Amino acid sequence: MPIDAGDPFAIIGSTEHATALEPARKMVGRGQPNSREPRALAIPVVAQRLVCDDPDPFAAITGELPDVAIRGGPGAKSTAKRTATIRSTSVGRASSSAGRSPKSADAAAVPKPWKLRRTPLRVGAPAGCEPAYSFLERLAAGNGSSVECLARDYGLSARAIGIGDRTEVGRLAAVACVDESALCKGTPSYDRTFDWTLGAETFGKQFLERARPVVCWHCIRNDRIADAAGKDSGVRRRVWWDLLALHRCPLHRIRLHKPRFDGGLEKECPEPLLDEEDCAWEAYVLGRLGFAERVDSDLLDCLSFESACEIVATCGAVSTHGTGHRARIKHLIGNAPLLRTGFQSARSRTDFLKLLDRLWKNAEEPVKGWSLPKVFGSIYTTIDYRKDDSLEPVACTLRQFVAENVPRARIRMTLGRRGLDSTVVPGWYSDAELDVNPRRMSRVGRSLGLLGPEHDMKADGVPEEVATKIVGMLKSTIDAKELKKSLQVSEKQLRLIMRAGLIEPIHVFQGAQSNKHLFSKNLPNRFLESLMGDAPILKRAQDDWQTIFAASTRGTCLTALLKALQDGTLRAKCRLKDVSGIPAILISRADVQALRLSLGRVYDCITKDEFGARIDLHPHTVGSFINRGIIKPHVKEQSKKIWITEEEFRKFDANFVLGSKLGKFMGISNKMLGAALKKEHGIIAVMLPDNNVTTLYRRADLLKAGLPMPSVYTG
């Protein structure tokens, strides 16, 4: 009897239904050890076609709308080989809306693109400071469902909303009929760099905990008073409640407390209101995030939010527990009194200098002459161990204090900038610009002829007039290390430039020294200006432009390009704005090609590695062919690599074919190939005396014998 497709219950009791239940009866007892029911019941194809597509938004409550039509999009799973399944559900309240099972038979249907559907019940709109995951909880509670079921029924991803995905947050705003911009303003987003972004601030995951179990009682009380009709359906969380570095509500000046699970609130707050100074740190953070009036700070405003939290916590730890205190930042930001004290000490540069002066005066005399970390504690170590410039404003303030107050403090290079050494050594000449130890002072004086060759620094010392000349010369010059950093060149490239006479030192120290050249301090700027000419400074370059180093990697040597730029034969196209040194100067590929042709040299060369990769030959074997004279290399000036011209490669490929390659082409092994060619056609392979594996066959012999062969390289 045919089945009526319009009746969804016509399949029950039919022959197709009995046939579908037979495999399930055989599976009874084969599932889990304690299972008494079949694990899956196959549904006939006729039942899978009975999928309703009702656009009525209340169908999700009545159970008339299929799950896949509700979910759709990326939340639905579809596999052509997978059959629909029905699993046993527990008796009681359904896990989805209005008695629907999330594992229904319709879940096997093909998913549809995400379709906007409104929730039947609305909740209070977010006020601009509520995160999306809090609003989703209120929306689910207002519609009598759980977060997972509501997200699944309306094609949303609860996980993506939890990490602030802007696409899912926009869909949530459309489903709930609220302002998307207000919902995104209070929702932090989590990117692929494992950092949270809230407004204009970016910080690590250790500074935020979603749904942190603290609330402000006054905020909740005010929300309940404003929501007399009870449309909020829960607590309107503030996003700053989830910031681990905040412990007070600056708007109501009370501490954040754990929420009461019974939902009750006291009529009056049991604790007195805090002073404005106690909530100054929280007020600064809220103003910085854009949720309150901005509080200016000439020191913390120069730092990122994460660095500001770290320096405030560090200053609070040193002020409260002393310089010997050591703790990780994730433990320090959880201490509210410590953050309050730290913000008072780091609110401005003046306050920070007062803290440093207090630490310096409280330090013991032996400590002052021995170690700066013992004087400033974790403030010094936090700045010194940082491998970027995130705390550079604080480091500059610390260097200023040391230069003005710490006598004979040894200065050294730290992370590319002038930093502070951990020791204070008497007898060193040091100021904010230069650091000269006694040994270097004596060496430079002997090299300049100002001191005798037998001068002993410890016994004789350095006369004041000689020391003044040495210090004056060192301040007006830079060494090779600083020059390489300014030009962004390597040691080898600097030697090539100096060997070509493009850069000359003003003084060379005597003896075998690794850093014996001194250059003029304005040499890097003058050299770059001579290369750039009148080229404009741009942010972006065109596609047919390249750097000088990219043009010198193959064909034209670096010194030839630099000489052409200086004498005007080659002109620079632009200088990149955000790049320093020689890599900032760009030249045209067409101009470089014209320069190569004007020089009249062969530049279409490849290395032996590229030679072997083209014909499946090992680079060592290519080297053996070069040593035996089969391949002729091309010698380049100032290059240690072995180069081969394209013409030589085409000549080799046109005359020879590799034995292994010929064997694969003819479907025979290399060993049997040699015997067969020699016996049947009299063709003898070309073999190296020291290599009995690699064989070559002349294409002329194979062509004369009428044998097929691989084609030549055309790449």
C-alpha cells in the first residue's frame, strides 16, 4: 500500500518501518555493557523527506519546525554516508525547546544557510557595557531554554559568542532585536594571537576571566529598580567585572563581592563607601576602556593596558613588601590593596621618581655600591628582562634617575638601547651617552698615540687632558656594530662595502681586534642620502620595485648596485617610511636589468642545487660532473658559490639524459637498462670513475637507435 507523503505518521506500522526496525533489533545488547536498548534505529528514506520548512517563529516552541531548519549554517552536521538516528531520551523536561529532542530524525537533513529568525520573547537591551555572553544567558533564560539549546535552535555558536566573534555577535543582536554596536562595545574579542581586545586596548588572557564570580550589588539593585517589569531575565553583567585587575566598582565605590545564589540582595550595603582614592585605579581603567570619564596619566598613558597593569602591580609589590619580593604578575593583579598602592606610586612620572628616590635612600650603603637590582628590586628586573619596547617610557624615567643620582653607574647596551648594568663599579668613566672602562681607555689612548706603548692603566692612570680627548673622539664616532645596525647590513656585507671604498673609517685601532674601526657619527645618514638621491618617501611600493639586497642575490653584486646608485647610473624609486637602513631603498627591476646589460656580463646563472633539482640529480653529483669537465661552471666576482649559466644547462640537457630517468621512462631498472642497451644497440653509458651508480646516455645515440627518451627541461 503506498504511503501518504502528507501524513507524517503514515510510516508507522508499514512494511518499510518494520524493515527499518529489523537491523536495530539485532543490535540489542551489542552496545554498551549496561545498554538494554538499540543504539540506533534506521529511518527509511521516505521519513527523511518529511522535513517541514515553516517560517513561523513560534514553531520552535510548538515543536513543528525541524532542528536543521532552526539551526542551519555551520551548526548543523551533514554527511552523505550518515543515516538518521533516534536515541533514547530521558523522561522529563526536554533538552531543547518545548519537548523537542536535539537528536531528532530531521537532524540528518541537508543543512541550510543561516536564516534570520527572531526570538518569540525579548529581554532588556544591553547598555553598552554588557558582554555578549552575558546577554546570551539572559536571552536564553527569558525564552525558557538553556544557552546551548537557544544557540542551536537559532543557528548561533555559543563558543564563538563567548570569544567575541563579531559575526556571531551581530547575528545574536539581529535575533534578539537589539543594537549591534552597543553589544559589540562591551564584548571583548579573542584573536589568533591569544590576546583579548576590548575597545582600543589589547591584553593577554591572564587579565580576563569570563563570567568571573564577582558582582557589584549596587549595579544589580539599580538594574532591578529600573526593570520593574522583570524583562531583564537575569543579571546584567558589566564587562569590567571580568577583568582580574579590578576589584572595586568606581561608580558606586564599593568592593566587588561574590553573587548570592538565592538571588536576594540586602536593602543596604553592609560596608561603608570607599574613598575616591581607593577606587582611583579602577576609575582610570574604566576611563581608558571608554566606560567612564578619562583620567589622564603622563606615564601610564604611554603604555599598553597590559604593561600598565604590570608596572602598577610591580610598584605596589615593591612599595608594600620591599625590594626582595618576587611574585608573578597573575598573582599580583589579584591583590586589591597592592594595586591601589601601586597606582599611587606610578600615576605620574613625578610619583614614580619619588618612589625611586625613596628606594634609593632606604637602601643600605653596601647595596648602593654593589647592585642596582638590590636597590630597585623587581622594578629594575621587570624592565631589564623585557625583550621589547613596551616598558620603554618607564625605562627612560629609571635611566634619568640613575644618571642624576647614582654615581659612576656603568651603562651598557640592553635590547638595542642604553640600559642599566646590574653593577656599580667605581673608576669607570660613564655618563648618559658613553661608557668607557679603564682597559678601553688605555687601549684607545695607545692607538691614538696619546699614551705610550708601555702605559699601565692601574699604575699610571690617564691624564685628564688625554681622557678628555679620548672621550671627545669616542662621543663623535660609532663603531662597526652601531653602523651595521643603522644600515641594516651583515658583517659580510659591511666588509664588501668597505672593500669597495664606499665607506671609509676615520680611525683604525692597532692590533688584531674584532671591532677596531671607528666611523663618523653622521656617516649612516650621509651614505643613505647618497643612495636615495631625490627619491620620495612612501608608505607602500609598487609591484615592480625591489630592494637592493633582492636585486643583488642573483646576477648583480651588491657593490655594483651601490656604486650605480651613487654615480647616478641607477636611480632609487622611493624610500619606505617605516623601514630603516639600506632595505628601505627600492629600485626598479627594469632599471636593474638595463644595468646588467650595460655591464656586458652573463647573469642568467643558477646554482648546482637548482641544476640538480631540474633533472633529479644530487648536487654532489653535479659537482663531480663539474670536476670531470662535463659541466663548465661560471665564475662570479666576490662569490664563493658555484654558478652555472642557463646556456650550459640547456647544452647539457640537450646532449645527455640521466640513466635513472631513462629507466623510469622505459619501465626498466637502471641496471637492466645498461645491459639491454649495450647488448641490443651497442650503446655504452657515460659513467664517472668514482661513481658506479649515476650513468648518463647521449641523446644522439638513443635517437640513432630509434629509442624513446624523456623530453628536455622546459620549466
